[in-house]
Amino acid sequence: MKFDMGKAWNQATEMLGRNFGLIATIIGLFYFLPTFAFSILFPELANPEPPATPTGADPADVFRNMSAFVQESWSKTWHVNIAITLLQYVGAIATLALFRRGTRPTVGEALGTGLRGMLVYIAAGLLMALLAGLVIGVPLGLAFAILPALGAILLLPAVVAVVYISVKFVLVPAVIAMEGERNPVAALKRSWRLTKGNSLRIFIFLFAIALVAGLIAIVANIVFSLVFSAMGEPATSIGLAFAGSLTTALFGALFLVVIGAIYRQLSAAAQPEEIATFD
């Protein structure tokens, strides 16, 4: 079946309205609170100052300095970032579990689904990264090693391929949460099959939503920054941390509801037992 963007958006807003209280509870616990707590307790780690870039600096030096900055920042926060990511995985599966057909689980039941599905989601993500590395990363790395110009030529197709794979597997968390799939390979196959023939439509739909939401977030952050900056410290730091964490939570909720709506529409014409191999 062809993916209908308008129908998916209407269903997403309907699901959000019907489950708003439960979604707000789960997203607040697993998206907003961890990010907000990290920003408040470790502000210097949550928002590190990037290195200054002198006027006329060599681009190669700028790139090396930024790479070193990113590596240093990651070395200081990797354990916290992993913990927050794991919590968000639980929250994502739990939220999507609310959208199962014919059932309306409680928060406790949804959280149980999130905890059980977290490891499956992690395993599926690792397999997806491995596939992308083997199919895209290795050939691209060899091209750069053999002839940098060839690597540069292949860079754009590689980015397109990464986006394509991401779209093909975008329904993996929905499959885990809404079908109860506990086999990461089967979850990947199921998402691949469901998105067959609709990858471009799904990409355009998600890109349009992300673009509009991003523009709204930029405007909101500018407004929040102006308001909180006028209050002085510590209100400024707390206010900006709150605004940033709230934006993260709202983006997460919007993405999950949209993914749930896409899954509900596409799964209406396919059954899990029909899936055996990648197309």
C-alpha cells in the first residue's frame, strides 16, 4: 500500500490526544528528567565551550581542534550519555507500546514492555550499524585510502545510502513495542518489509516534520534565551537547561507518535508471519 502522509499526521495527532497523559508521564520520566538533571548537576559537561577559532586559521587545524574537542568531551561524559540513551530507549518502547491495536496498557505495563524491549532495540541498533559499516563505511574508507578524490566523489552517495538504511529501519522500535518482537533480526526484517515501496514518502514526511519542528525550536530557544538572560544567574542556567530538556522531550514525543502512526498505517496491509527475508 502507498503511504498516505496526511492520514499518518491525522492519526498521529489523534493518538497523541487520546494518550496525552500517559505519553507525558513516560516522556517526562525518561526524556525530560534525565537530560534536565544532567544539565543542572554537570553544566560544564552538558554544555562545554568549544575552542575558539582564530581569524584566518587553517581549515585543517580547525578540524583537528574540533575533533580533539569532541573526543575530550565524549571521554568525560560517555557514561552519562550511555545511561541517558538507555533510559530513552526504555521510554521509546514504552511510549510506542501505548499505541497497540485493541489494548490500552497502563503506565506500569508499558514500562514493563520498555524494559523487556530495550535490549532488543540495542541489539537491532548494533546490527544496523554493523550493516551500514560493512556496506558503506568499509568501501568508503578504502576509496579514501586508495584515492582521496574517489572517496570525495563517493561521499554523497554514501550519505544517501545511510539515510536510506535509516528510513528502512525506522519502524524497528514500533515493531518491538507494538508486536512484541524479541528477535532483533526479525525486527529489522519486519521494518524493511513494511517500508517497501514507501521509503521516499516516509523520508519526505519525517524530513518535513523535523524541518518545521526544528524551526519552531530555534525560535523558542531564542525567546527563552532572551527571557532567561534578563533574570541573571542562576535563573539563566536553570531556565536554559529546562528549555533545552523540554525541547528534547517534545521532539522525542513527536517522533515516537509519528513513528507509531506510520507503523499503524503500513502494518494494516501486512502481517508479521509474512516476512521472511530482506527485499
